[in-house]
Amino acid sequence: MRALPDFRSPRWAALTALLSTSVLLTACGSSTDGSGTGGGKPQSGGTLTFAVGSDAGCVDPQQVASNDTLYSVRHIVDSLTDQDPKTGKIVPWLAKSWDISSDARTFTFRLRSGVTFSDGSELTAQVVKDNFDAVPKLGALGTLAQGYLSGVKSTAVVDPLTVRVTFDEPNAQFLQATSTHSLGIESSASVQKTPQRKCSDGVIGSGPFVLKSYVQNRSVTLAKRTGYDWGSSLWTKKGEAYLDKLVFKVVPEAGVRAGSLQSGQVDAISSVGRANEAALKGGQVTLQRRANPGVVFGLGLNTSRPVLKDARVRQAILFAVDRPQIADAVFPTGTQAATSVLAHTTPDYTSLASDLSFDAAKAKSLLDKAGWKTGSDGIRTKDGKKLSLTINWIPNSATNQPALELIQQQLKAVGIEVLLKQLQVTQLAPTLQSGDYDAAWGNTTRADPDILRSSFSTKLANFYRIPAGALDTALSAQAATTDTAKRKQLVGQAQQLIVQNAYYAPVVELQTQLGVSNKVHDLNFDASSRIQLHDTWIG
């Protein structure tokens, strides 16, 4: 999201994350369990071909935030822990157990023995330390990992299979962070590479698949890791994956992806939109859906821009947006209009529906009070300048452009001119960091409310140039407490401050919808609404 200042700054802390404690998982068609239809015994072998809409330009899981790319590269690395998508509980993976100090400053992990990376090297406490020590140096794309490790005092090797991570301040979110792809563990050889080289060449992980080839904007190909035997405790199959090969093809056009699935050229597709639902239903395809937790799809408003410095203008934007209309007209069936800056599946979500109701009259009144008068063309002016803002967006979802075009119409109806500026996926992060933008369309997925701190704290990335104040206090306090009731109250306060000050304009909750051939079985969502393919088989 921006130009290129100091990418190594600890302020670089958030973009697109993960997970969910409460899950909405449904399927259209004849399957309701997130897998293909029919029974039968799982079979080993075969290739799964998956069409995605975009490529992040990087195949290092620690640096990638885009779902379309994470579908593939997540399978290269394992994490210390995993998160149950049904309960939100953190469970063992590479770490067989852990202890957390009463003040949530110190986390001690005991690692499984016998784990190896695909280059033959062994997983040790030193490897974990090497990974965590290198995260602050990741640069522009490593915002999530950097945010999760922000405030680390030390990572220490206790013994060959025990590692201790200590923070300067209480850090309640860290255990959940260890379940994410952003803190997936890579071999020491990979850690020593530059972030740029890791992006282009990939990394060595201990995961159930290994990277075989990457052609930017065309494909990612993975092969089964022979001898893999240390999967997440959530997985049904023990040992190696069923599938021999995974091929992820980049197919930007939603209609072409749908047609490829119908014709059998591919086995699954990402980002099924409303326009393609009818064609895919009733055939040999299952539609799988899951609501994403975290920061909802919306407009991040740069409060340092002249037009947006006035809170009344930002608040007018919130009231001018008709969220149910956008959800119903553009997004997949079942998508919910936003009722807070957090999706309702996020722990400690607070409903602020009354603050986010559509009210064009109130929007106009706020703009009147701010001194913006309606011109002959319907666009408001003040001191000879138009009330105009540009929204930056990236084509990583088929719903982005039609949603923004509808928002453009809705804001025009109250006198705000909106220009839409499409960026390449790789341009969004540096653009946000530079601050040279008015508004940006996006969302951030994570099943922990600390995603608010990552996205809105002035002590971290502060993409929206929010002034320091009460919001910082609430965000820092929720990260420091282990009292669940107190944390819920502080997270609720933070949501209210963000919405009432209109630092962000929530629009709709992201719902991941995939199209999956009925010959594909047990293609499951993980807690981040991304896919887990270790247990998947074709037959």
C-alpha cells in the first residue's frame, strides 16, 4: 500500500491476516461438510488444479497477505500451533506443548522431535529463534509477522527443543499469532536469504508440500513432501498428504475460472461471485462458504488528507453508504452487511449497527455543517474546491470493482465525487505506507481482535494517519490483559472509537466462497477461511 520509506521500521505492522473463533461454514449443492460429494475410501495420488484470481508476486508465506497466494504457499510451512476453526482453541503442531507466564510476557514452547525441513535439516529451538530474529528485517511485505512479534525482548534457546519468547510488555495475542502462516517456520538456510530472494525463489519449509516451480502471474506448483509425519493435531490423516501434486493457476477473470471448473479443466476455484453462482449450482460442483473474521471490507480513510481531516466529512461517508444494498447486489449469497469494524465472527465483536445505518439525509446535513455546498453538477464545493476523493483498490477479488462503483454512486448522491484508482497487488502496501492516498479499499483477516491494534494503532503502521489518543490507550490495554472480560470491554471501546470517529468506513463482511468439483473430497477451510489440503483427496 505505498511508496517506500523504511520498511524495517517496527511501525510496519499490519495488512491482511487470519482466522476465526466462531465459524459459519455452509455449502451449496449436495455436500454440506466442506468436501466433495459421495462416500468411498480416501485415495492417495493425483493432482489438484486450483484456479485463483491473482498473484501477490511473492512465494514466501511470512511475507504474503493475499488469500489467492496463501492458498498455495501456506502448505510449504508448518506453524508452532494451529487454531481449531470450530472453537478457536489453539492446539499443538510443531510445538507439542507450551507455557505462558501469568503476565503474558513469556511464552515457552517445547518442540516435537524428528521434524525435518525439505533440505534435510532438523527443526530445533535455534531454527525458531533464527526465524523470529529475522522477522523485523522482512521489509514491506512482512507487516503481519512484524506486528505479531512487535515488542519482543528476546527469543532464547533453552535446550535443543525448547524455545522461550519474551516481550517487553504483556502480549496476549501472541499464542494465536504462532498459528498463522505469517509465523510459519522456515529452515535456517531460507532465513538467511534476503526477503526479495525469498519472494522470488521461495523458501524451504517443513510443510506437507514443497515448492517445485513459480511463474509470476501464471502459476505455483507444489509436490508432496515424502516422509512428512508431523502434521497439525487437527488433521485427520496422519503422515504424508494424499495428493501428489498441487497446481495453482492464476486466472484473473471470474467467468473464465467458473467455465474452467464446469468443463473440468480445473478442480477448484477461488472467489466465486454472485454472477457465477447459478451456473455452478446443480452441476458437478459444490459451493463452499465461510465467513472471515477480522477487519471487514471497507474504506480506510487517510485522516491527514485535507478533505478527510474533518470528522464530519468522514462520518458523512459512513452514513452515505447503503451496506445492505452493496451486500445483496454484488457479493455472494449470504454475505452480511458490516455492523462494526470487526466481522461478527471475530472474538469480542461488538455490534454498532445503529452507527452504521444508511441515512443519506444525515450525511447531507453533516456536509452542510462542514461548509460543503452543493454545486450545479451535484458535487459539493468549498472555497472553490470540489469535495472529491480517490479510492485505491487492487483486483484481488471480482467483487472489488462493482462494490466500489456502487459506493461511487451512493456518495455522489450526497455530493461527494469519487474517483477509482486501480493498483497492482504489489503496489498497495507501499502506497499505504507512503500516505500518498485518500482512501483504500480492503480488509484484514484474523481471528483475534488484536488485528485492530495492528491496523489502527498510531504506534504501529498507522496507515490511516490517526492522531494519538484514547484509541491507542484502549488498543494497548487490550493487548496487555489476560482478563477475558476486561479485554472484551476494551476491544468494544476500540471498535466504538474507530466507528464514531469514522477512521474506517465498514461496508461488508468478507465471505470466502469457493467452487469445488464433487470429485474433490475433504478440501477444508482452516480457521482463517483459507484452505487446508493435507487431508484432501480426489476420487
